[in-house]
Amino acid sequence: MGRMMDLAHQNGTRVFFHSDGAIFDLIPDLIDLGIDILNPIQWRCAGMERERLKRTFGDRVVFHGGVDNQQTLAFGSVEDVVREVRDNIDVLGAGGGYILAPCHNVQAVSPPENIVALYETGYAYGRMRETSPPDPLSILARATGSRRWILRRTRPASSRRVFGYQGEA
């Protein structure tokens, strides 16, 4: 594994490593082998607290993920998503070294407004937090009350579902 990572680095590439679950004790070895980016940051797993990860490894690896796709995105409220995104940016992104993303694939049961809240909050809060944080209520209003999301079928005769933005309510 280390040889593959060395080969990637020799060719100017970063190594993105994915491993689910509670892997805190393995992270030092993974870093020594040459990973640059650690995914998915499942902070709800035992021993994977965001603060501990950032404090212990934040100067040696970039964190990718951290937004819980099994609970928060799928079953939480828009407010829960906004709070989690902000917490991730504040903790994992402190001083850099964080890529905001879901822990894994977005689940089909995830409400579209939660997905929108994830990216709108990340865009607004992640870009502007050094000056003045955006008003979370305006993010919530955009993600819930002022937009209508429609579920439509793509044409011609495709069974793939697409979420489309219809405009202001």
C-alpha cells in the first residue's frame, strides 16, 4: 500500500483514502503510509470525535466528509443540517485542512431541502466566516420556505428521477 502511495506522490497526485467506521487507532499508520486526505470522518463512531481528530491529526492530513448521511441528512431537520455543517467547518476546518462533504453517498430518503441546506450553508458559512457569519435563518428560509422543489421525470422515457428548482415561492 505504501508503494502505491509513493508512486502517486512521485507523479504529483494526492492520496485520498476511504475507510468507514471507528479507525482512530489506524490513522497514524495510514498517515505514515502516505495518505493525504482521509474520508469519510464518521464522527458518530466511537473514538472519532471531530475535536480529537483535528487536534491529533489536523496538521498531517486533510479531512473529507463529516456530514452524517445516515442520521442528519436523511432524518434530521434543515436546522440540524445547518448546525452540523457549521460545527464541521468550525472544528474540522479550523486553520484549513477540511473538505465539506457527506460521510458517504447521500441516501435516497434524504429530503432535498436537507441537501440544499448542506451546500448552501457550506458555501455561505465556509466562505464568509472570516468576516461575518451569515444569518442561519436566511439559509433556512432559502432552503425551506422560499423554494419549491418538484420531482419530475426526465424525458424521453427515462425512469431516472431528477430534482429540479422551480423558482421562488
